[in-house]
Amino acid sequence: MGLWTLLEGCLLIANALAILDEDRFLAPKGWSFQEYSGVKRNSLKGQIIGLIYATQ
């Protein structure tokens, strides 16, 4: 596994997070931005929700 493969993998993950539609995928599972205010921001779920919205 080279450096290029690692960078390519990070880019693909960032792209996957950026194209997630909140209404179709995130809100039905309770991962919407409105849930972010209710969830502790230091929890794992809060950190992941923050990461998704930061990449979008």
C-alpha cells in the first residue's frame, strides 16, 4: 500500500460523505443536523455528524 493508494482512499471517503443526501439517508436514521444539537458533541455520533456536515 503506497502513499497514492492512501490518498486515493481518503479522497473517495470524503466524496462519499459529501454526496450524502440528508432527507433520503441521514434523517430517517436519526443522523440529521437537527439531531446534532441534541446529541452531545463530544460523543462518537456527534463527532461523525459534525464530520459529515463539515465535508459537505
